Amino acid sequence: MFRRFNMFTKVVVIFLLLLIPVIALYTYSNQVSVAVVRDAVKTINFNQLSFLGKQMDGQVERLSTNAILYANDPMTQELQYETMSGDTSDRINTIRIIQDHINLQAEISSWNADISLYFRTAQQVVSTLRDVFDFDERDLPSAPTGGWQYVKADAGAEARFNWFAYYPVYAYNRPQEAKIVVRMSFGSGHLQDMLDEYKANGQGDPFLFHPAYGVLTNRTPQADHVGELAAYLQGASLGVSDPALTIRLNGRQYMISYIRSNNLGWYLVDYIPMQDVLAPITKSRNLFYGSTVLLLTICVVASFMLYRNVQVPVRRLVQGVQKIKRGDYSARVKDVGAGDFSFLFSRFNEMTQQIQELVETVHVEQLRSREALLKQLQSQINPHFLYNCLYFIKNVAKLGDREAVVAMALNLGDYFRYTTRLVNQTALLREEIDVIVNYLTIQNLRMERLEFTIAIPEEMNGLAIPRLFLQPIVENAIVHGIEPLEGLGVIAITGMRDEDGLRVAVEDNGVGMSDEALARLQARIASGEEEEGGSTGLWNVDKRLSLMYGPGSGVYVSRSALGGLKVEAVFRLAGEAAVTPAEDGRKEAKPHVPADDRG
């Protein structure tokens, strides 16, 4: 599959290699931009929130300071002494002064705080709520209180924050022993006013949070955001402050800034939905990635079109050329449409058709040439043997040995009756052996010191083999092996058939050859080139077997156990593998060497 889409894949990979650095650079730039925006938002938001917290703490601290001042004011203490002395007119006058004082203080304060003074000794109360009313011990705390106390409101009322100051000082730890108690109280609406003003300036959606009392929001809160954040803060471990606490709730990311009020004990919280802040950057990022995907899609489509319209036709043309290279001249390229490739395929198909016709013609000529060559080789063998026989008859006739002449003539006639059948290039092995018997009989008549044995398995006698493939081998053994030998000459012919093919061996006890001469003979036969001087011999047999039965068939020479040489005629039968002889002398590479005197 990869090879089929080789060009298509390469184009896509190259485009990706060019696009990846651009994507990486933009991604890095986008991340830097997001980090810069986050840092800027964090700094600005926390600074503004800190400023609001300081304003709130400053206002609350002024109220608590005023309460302490009222508790220790000489005029307040004087009312207590006047109550003890029993001077009613002076006490009433002092109460009126105190009342005017706290009313004035309440009017000039930016927050409309309620101030109430409880005189335990005088059993009287002076308050901005009303002039004077009866003292009630239940309105005062019975245990030490620290800081501002949050009082939840009834339905339809406003929640309040209370601060208590005591006189004398030790009464802060024992409120029931206080002689004067000052209660400073303001409504939660003042805090909401500050939160509204902060929000009106476009600085978030602030609210106050207390783990025990819950949430105090501005008057226009985003209830779903505040509710989610309050639930998270309720279970979180909060410190004094955090400029940028980043959390994710219900698929939304928030940057939370909070600071704890030192006076109230509540947390002033503001938050920013980061998707809103980063929306322009996110939009730009999505636009870039969308454009990248679009470009990649266009590249893939263009590459596929290029692959289908260019590479596929070229690949088909290459496959056709490869088939022709392998010898399949029937290869044709299927037309894929109009255009230049259609014209090219049409001309290619015409060319292959012409080549196929030409090759078939040449093949027929080669077959005819091979048949002519076989006949020529056979005709070269017959005169070679005939000359030797005629010389023998002449010599014997001179000696007057009529029986030898008759025997020679009869055997020679049988031999040539067999060899002159040129119509058939093959014969049965039985017929070939009969001819060899005629030939050896002729040679024995001539030499009178020759013995021969023939051992061919009965099942091989009916095999079809090439004509006269044994005669040159036997002749070579007699002429170059037996004749130079003094004494009795022995020729042994054996046949065998194994899993590779057919093997017929001719062995003699002749003079043999030296190692160097044997090596040269083996190399000359393996070279496949004709011997010098036009001699035939073993080269003819090797050539015939190679032409008729293909690689692995031919003549192999080695030493014989009888003392001379062993020549094997090996040929591969149809449908079987090539034969390789077990002994030395197998065919290797065929270098050209000078011909030896044998053959």
C-alpha cells in the first residue's frame, strides 16, 4: 500500500514538514500571548481588589475607632458620675449633649452607622435609633467578642455588622462587668454599595465570602458563577490572599483573586472567566488552525489527484516495461482516459505488439537454427568415425583377413544404418547401446585387446535419449586412454537414474591424465567453446546435451576407479531439476583455455 501511494505520501509528508515549523512557531507565540494576558489580568485585578479591600477596611476601622473613643470619652464617663451623685438636671443635660454628638457623627459619616451607648449604672441607653430608651441587659453580649459580628437579617430586613467597645478596659474580657458599652452597627448595604461601585467601573463581579455565613454579593451578581465559586471556596483551604487562583468548574475556567479583610474577617473575592478574556486570542488561534486544516485538506486532495492522474498512469507504464523486461511481450497497458497518457499508452501497446511479433519470428528462426546445428554436429561425428573405420578396413584388407573385413563391414553397416536416420534426433537407450556394441566390436577387431562391460538397468532401456551421445565418449576413451596403454584395455558402461535426472558413465583403465591436464580439460568443456582445429569429441556431446536439455546437462570428467578417466553424460529429464555430478569435474564458470590433446 505504501508503494502504491508513494508519490501521494511524499507530497503530503513534504507539506507537513513545511507546515510543522509554522504551526510550532504560532503555537509558541500563542502560548506566550496567553501567558502575558494572564499575568496582566492577574496583576491589574489583584491591585484593584486590594485597593477596594483597603477602602473597605479603612471605613470599618474608622467606625470601630469611633466606638472606642465614645467608650472612653470624658463626657460619657461624666454621665455615669452624675447618675451616682443624683443631680438630675446635669444628667439630663449631659445625655442631650451626648445625643447631639452621636447624631452629628452619624450624619457626617459616609456610612449611615447606628451608634448606641449603654450605661449599666444609669440603666439608660443613648442611641441614634431614638433619643433615650430603657436599658435591657439582653441587648449586650455576655461573653467576650472579638471584631465585627455579623447578624443575619429577618425576611425583608438588612443584615448588619456590630462592633462593641467597653469601659473600663478590663471589661473586654468580662463584658458583664462593663460600666459603659458602645455598640457600632452598620448595614450590609454599605458593603454592597462599594461592590456595586467597583463593578460599575468594569472591574469584575466582586462578592464577600465567609466560610460560616456564606456570600454577600453585589446587587447584580451572575448567580450561576457566584454559586459555583462559593461552593468551591467553601471546601477550599484559603490563605490571607491569592492574586491568581485558577480553577475549572463545569467546563469553565476561572481566575480567582481574593484578599481577607483584617477588620471584618470576610474574604473579598473577584473572579474572571478566562474564556471571556482570552476570547480574541482563542478566536485567532481557531482561525489559524482551521486555515491550516483547510490547507492540509487541499494538499491531500491535490496530491491524490496528482497521484491518480499522473503516478497511476506512469506506474502502469513502468509495470508494462518491467513485464517486457521479464520476457512477457504480451503485456498491454489499459487506457485510462484521454490526454497525453492515452496517446502514450496507445503507442506503447503498438510497440509491444510489434516486439511480440518480432520475438516470435526470431524464436522460430532460432528453433530452426538449433535443429540445423544439431544435424551439423551429428554430421561432424559420422565422418570422424567413418574415417577411422575405413582406415582399419584398408589395413586389414592388405593383410588378407577376410573375416575381420566382413565383421567390420557388418558392424559398420549396422552402425551407419542407425546414425543416418537424421529425421529423428532421439532414440531409445536400448538402440543407443546396440550401436555402442557395434562400435566396440569394431574397435576390438582393430585392437584385439579390448574388453567391455555394459550395465544398464532394464527400466532405463525404454527411455528416449539423444542419438549418438555415447559414441564420442567411448571413442575418446579408446583413442586417448586404451590405445596408449600396453596390455588389456577395459571399458565399463553403467547407467543410473536418480531424483535429478539420467546419468550414463563411461570408465576406462587407460593411461589417464595428469592433474593439470584434467583441470584444463574440465575447464575447456565447461567453457562451452569449440576446440581448436575444428575437432568435435567431448565438446560436441556437451553442446548437444546443453542445447537439448538446458543448464545442468552436459559432459563431466573425473578420475575412474579403474585407473583411467570417468566421463559422465548427464541430462535433465523434463520437469526435473538439473543434474550435478557427485564427483570432481562438475560444471563451474566457463573460462576459455587452450584445448588439450584429448578430444
